[in-house]
Amino acid sequence: MSQTVRPSPASRKPAGGKGTTSAGRGNPSARDGRTPTPKKPASRPEPAAEEAPVGFGDALDWLWKFFISRRTGLVLILVLGLMSLAGTLLEQAPGELRNDPQAYAGWLDSVKPKYGGWTWLLDKAGLFGTFSSWWFKGTLVLLTTSIVACSLHRIPQIMRRTGHPKAQPPDAFFDRSGLRAVIPVGPDPEEALALAAKTLRGKHFRAVVHEGGAAGRVSGTALYADRFRWAPYGSIAAHLGFVVVLLGAFLSASTGFKDTQFVAPVGYKVEVGHGTGLQLQALAFNDAYYDNGAPKDYASDLVLYDHGKQVARQTVRVNQPLSYGGVSFYQSFFGTAAGIKVTDAQQNVVSDTAVPLQWQSDDGKHSIGQLVMAAQKTQVYVVLPASGQVDPNIQAGQVQLEVYANGSSTPTATQVISQGKPTTIAGLTYTFQRERQFTGLIVARDPGVWLVWAGSAFLVTGIFLVFFFPYRRLWVLARRGPEGETTLHLAAQLKRDTAFEPQFRELVADLERAAATSTDTAPTSPRK
Amino acid sequence: MLNWSQYCVEAATILLALALMSSIFVLAVNRGATRTPELVAAGGGGGSVALAERPQEVAPARGGLAVYGSWLTRLALAFLTTALVLRGIVTGHGPFANQYEFAVAFGWGIVAAFAFFEYRYRVRALGLLVLPVAGGLLLYAMTVGAKADPLVPALQNNLLLTVHVALAIIAYGAFSVACAAGALYLISPPEGRRWLPKPEKLDEIAYRAVVIAFPLMTLVIILGAVWAQIAWGTYWSWDPKETASLFTWLIYGAYLHARVVRGWRGRRANWLLMLGFAAVLFTFFGNLFFGGLHSYSGVAK
């Protein structure tokens, strides 16, 4: 048998022909990318290898092999899977709570009845905040490293495999491959191959007649054909897309801002803050309900100002956020606000705002808001009966004020005041102007989100390419028999692409038909 | 029209039960009968079999009753399709508003995936495992009740959510077929069982099903993230439903990689399919387990 110039699928198989060494999908040349090379010229036989000092290069080599190993990738995926399972099954402490030791201790106490003696262990293992635990992040970093290493490792392989299609298998491949067929054709091998090439091209294959083979091999002329040769890059795109999604998530978490408690009382201009220079004014808020009481619509009519100049106006609903200059406003909650004006003894206005009653009392009977007047070292809690609740002490058109001096835990005074009647408490005069609605918004700027979408696009496109446009190759050899008759030998690998088989059969049938019409040879039949 | 939709669901349930019975019966008959001799795959590298040696697609097992079984399944699929279409016309949105709608849709996905794979690969035995799951979901749907409530604000994103759910049910349906094929693979000894398709074939069917389902599942999660971004300003918030779907995705991702890792393909990979489908069911029913923590209805309150 003649020697081939390039390594060929069959020759790369281990002698046993078990066929388990492939790395790429359907890639017969898996392992040879980085075959371990002898570390030193061994003057002595075996023992030398064992005693060779382990150098920095060896460590790097080991690391590289570790990260490009598919097994490593698989184990990392499974570990991540286990962690997400834990994070799904176990209660997770809310993020803002985990930064506050006292609140977190309280939260731990609240889950103690559920987890008993395990609470301590689960807490120490970070499983109450699985997705922010160092070992979840660590696994993600390892997986990312593995994906990047694998991609770096595979890109040249794919380029070799798809870019140099003349790889020609030895003759034995045509007797051993997973898919093969023999078709008797006319006497001329060149013509027969041309016919095969034509048929394959008609089936959208790229067909390359291997020129060197004809002269060099005693056995005949060869042809290589493939389809969707760019599809293997889909695998790279998908894997790197996943990494890009992770990068986006990292960017989301480390830059931008998210304010989930932004409140805009209707009619008042509110500073957005976070260095945006934006002000927001809610002109109206409407909540609508179905007959059965289920919510139907929450709509805020919002006007946005950039440094005092109106730049946007939109009705924001739950699925219709307002976006301007990278900052987005999402409808999130709503409630009642009390418009309260405060003046001091000299009739100076200390505060004129609508206090959003955004908290509920523990018994759920009252809505509470907080008004802070820093200069006056005074805090005021504004209390109204919660929606649907009745408190005989606070009538319609009234609001209860609890005035606290800074640092004090007992109120200086608690008083119910009526709408439009200025009332002086502890030196300040409070006027309850009217009840207003407020709309609660999530305000966020997330520079990472576009990376997430871009990565997702790569991920999806890549996955679809890999699975729905399978890269397929086949080889054709034209052999001349002892009596001058020519046979076409088709061969392809079957490993992990069993769906190729029906297509291969169809190709063989087409080729048989083509051969039968172009020559007058006897009825053809596939044989081993 | 809602009533008619529900009658269709009931009819489909009965048809599925009949299809299951016919499957069991055919299997019992086949089990006793001898198999037509087939060429046994000879040696060959890595179990690959030359074209000429490879037996043709397994012929449909027995005519008669088995064919009725297939048609019963297809009829059930037609009824379920009608049920979903009628309901969609009445409610004006896809089947994503409540557990009833999604359970029926899930059942549709399973029956559709099964019908497709049965037609394509002639493997009726899958029905033994798939049909009870589909039937169970439909029964569950009936216990939940077919009440059609109008959409709360968070769900008022008809196109996005309809696509999201449509892809999800196809993915879930294909995952259930993969699970059934994997389970049959796992109960088969290496040489196969007489009344079942060959293990390699089961393994392949499972893989084919995942190849369809996994890309769709990826899209489902991404579309869910898009919706979350539009509705709440966060594409991902580690909500239990999200983490459960992430778990599912990772398990099937692991499966796809396991098939190219030595020592993992075959049995271990197929065990991952069992785990994966458990995760699918868990993701589906997760709303119930975690109802108190987070529900997808009435968010903006």
C-alpha cells in the first residue's frame, strides 16, 4: 500500500480500531494535537523517565492538558449543575441581606426550623448564597478557562481538517470504515471519479479530486468530498458565546447600577441620581383591574429631564420600559404618598414633598412613609391605614405623624393632622396637602446586557450550526480490477453521526443510478 | 368554545390510554414471538457496521393492533392540537397563563415528539414510558381546572411568551422521548432485549431527541431572559424557576459532552438523561414547590 502524504483517518486509529479517541465531532484526528513528547533524550531506558525532575514547563504542560481535556469540561459542567440544584432546592438569602451580618443572622434563625442542625453546615458551605459563593464563581472561572483552552486547541485542528481537504486515507480505510459501499462503473477510473464528483456536487457536497493519488498509488484515483465544512466553527462559536455571556454577566454585576426602590410621587420631579443628571416626573399613575380583582394594567405617564431639559415622555407599563441614554425605567410597584409641606417658625419652607408610604406595618394594617429632615435633626413617620383597612383614629383626609428627634427611639409626638390645616409639632409646622399616588420603578443602567445578548446570539447560532448542519466527509476511491473493470469505493465514518447513514445510502443509490445510465454495465449492487 | 377545548383534552386522554393499552398488548405478543433472524453486526471498528451488513430499519412490529396504536396516538395529537387552538382563540394568547394551559401544552409536546420519533424510527416501545407521562400531565391539567383568567400585566407580552412557551413544550416533549429511550437503553443488557430495539438504536434515538431539544431549550432560556429584562430590568435574577432551568440545561449540556468522553458514553450518559428529565419535570412543577417564594403572576404589586 502506498504511503499517504497527510495523516489520514484510518491511519490515526489505534491498532485495536476501537475508535474512541476522537476529539472533534466526527474528527478522526483527535489526540494527535498534543502528543506527549519525551522529556529528555533518554540514555537509559525506563527508569530515567520516572526520575526526571518536574520543571515549570511540565507543570504548564500538565495544566494545558488538564484544561483541554473533555473530561475536565464534563466534570466542571456537572459540578455547576450540582450547585444550581443546591441553589434551587435550598432557600437562598436575598443578596442585600447577606451583606448585613445582623440581618443575615436573623434570616438564618428564620430558616433554622427548616434545616435544623444542618443550618450551620449549609451556611459555612455558602449554600444559602450559592450563586455568589466563591466556589460557584471559582467553578465558573475554571469552566471558562477550560472552554477557552479547548477552543484554542481545536481551532487549528478544525482549520487543518476543513481547510486542507486533500487528506487521503489509505486503501484499508475503504475496507474498514463505518460506512462504505462499492459500485461497479465503466472502465475509466478518471471518468468514474468525475461522475462521482458530479453526483456529489449535485448533492451540495464540495468534491475535490485528489490529483497526487492517481499516479502515486497502484490502487486507483481518489476523491474527497465534504459538506458544511464551516459548521465545526459553530461549536467554537457556541462555546465562546457562553463565555461572552458570562463576561456580560460579570460586567452587569460590576458596573452600572440598579435601584429597585425608586419612587416618583405623581406631580413631583425626582432626581434619578447615580451620576446620571436625570430627573423624572410622573404625571400620572393608573392601575386597572379585571372583574375578578386580578391586576390588568399598571401605567405610569413619565417625563424625563436631562439636566432640566425634557428628553423623553412615555407611558411605562410592566412590559414597556422607558430607556434613555442607557438608563431604563421599569414599572415595579406603586402606592400612596402623602403630600406634606413643612415650615419652620420663620415661615421658611423646610420640605415640600410627597412622602411615599412604601412600607407596611408588621400587622399589615398601616402604610408607612418616612420623611427625613437632616438639618432639623428630625425624622417623621407618616402613617395611613393600608389600602382596604380602616383605622377609626385616622379618618379620610387625615394622616398620622410620628415625629422623632434624631437618634431617639421614642417619638417626640404622635399626632393626627387633617388635610389643609397647618399643625405645629415640636417647632415645625406641618401641612397635609393631599394624598397622592406614587409609582415605584426599577431604574437600572446595565452595560453588560448587550454582551449577554451578543453571547446568546453566538451560543444559539453555534449550537444550531453544529446540530443541524453536520459537517460530513466522505472519500471515494476508483479501483481498477484485474480484468480492467473499475469500481468506485465510497467510505465515510459513522462514529457519532449515525444520521449520516441514510444520507450516505441515498448518495450511493444516486451514484448507482448515475453509473447505470452513463454506462451499460451489468446491474450494480453494494457489497462489502 | 372553552368547553369544546376541554372535551378535546378529555378525548385525547382517553385515546392516549387506549394507545398505551395497545402498545402493551403488542409488546406482550411480540415478547412471546420469535424475532425474524437478522444479520448480526460483525466485529468492525468501534461497533460500526458496514452499510451492507447493517440491518434495515426495524420493521414495524406486527401490523394490525400496532398500527391502530400509532393512529390512536396521532388522533390524540389532533385532539390536543384542536384543544390548544380553540383555547388560544378564546383567550387570545398562547398557553402560558397558568398551570392548566402549560400542562396541556406540555402533554401536546410529549405526544407530538413521540409521534414524530415513532414515525421516524418505528420505535413503538417508547410509548410504554412516554404515553403515561403525557396522560398523567393531562389528568393533572384536569384537576387544576380549565379556568381562563385574563393576563396579569407581567404576562402581557404575547408574542415573546408564546414563542418562549412553544419552544419549551417542543423541547420538553423531545426530552421526554430522550428519557424514554434512555430508560429502555438502561434496562437493556448489552446484547439487547428481544422485545426492544437494539441498545445502540435506543442510544441513538435518545441522542437525536436531545439534539432537537437542547438548542430549543437554549433559546427558551434566552427568550425568558429577554422577557425578564423587559419586564423587570434584569435578565437573570437567580429565581428558583431560572436556576431549575439552568440545572436542566447544564445536565443536557453535560450529556452532549459525555457522549464524547471515554467511560461516559453509553450507560452513564443515559443516566444523565434520567436526571435531565427529572430536572425538566422539576422545572415544570417548580412553581408549585416554590409558589410562596416567587410566582410569575401579579408581580407588580
